[in-house]
Amino acid sequence: MKYTISNRDGGIHIDVTGVRDGSEQLIDAFTKCREGRCSCPTQEYEKVEAIEIQQSGESIHVSIRVREGEIIETGDIEQCLQHTGRGVSGDGV
């Protein structure tokens, strides 16, 4: 699994590629975050207004819109992706 994280107006965009067999598990993990059941080892979720998830082939695109006045640290998002990746693949990103 490979990913890129980019800052966008009002939030963060994540592109995940090379997921293959774990795509359903990864989408399930992102869906849990969207529903407020995130297990990531960070408090960044409290800054999230909304999360949108899209899949196309072996790629997953996640857009995170932050609450007004908040900033999400990309380093914390990277920790979350590594945590989520370990749960999906068993060995991390």
C-alpha cells in the first residue's frame, strides 16, 4: 500500500494505491472513521467536519474536510494511515 497526503482548501486529500486484496478492509476502516469510530492513535479526528471516500480500481481517495478554524497535521494523518495499514495488511504500510 502506498499513499500520498496533500493539503487542500479546507482539508486534506489522501490517495491510496496498491491496495489490492485489502481494499474492502481499508474502506471499512475509513468508513469507521467517517462514522466517528476511528481507532487511530491521534486526536485529529476531533477536528474533522466530514470524510468522503471513493474507490476507483486499486485506488482509494479520501477527502477530509476540517471544522472551521482547525488545521489537521499531515504527520498525524500519516500515523493514522500506518495504523490503519497494519490493521489491513498485518505489517503496516
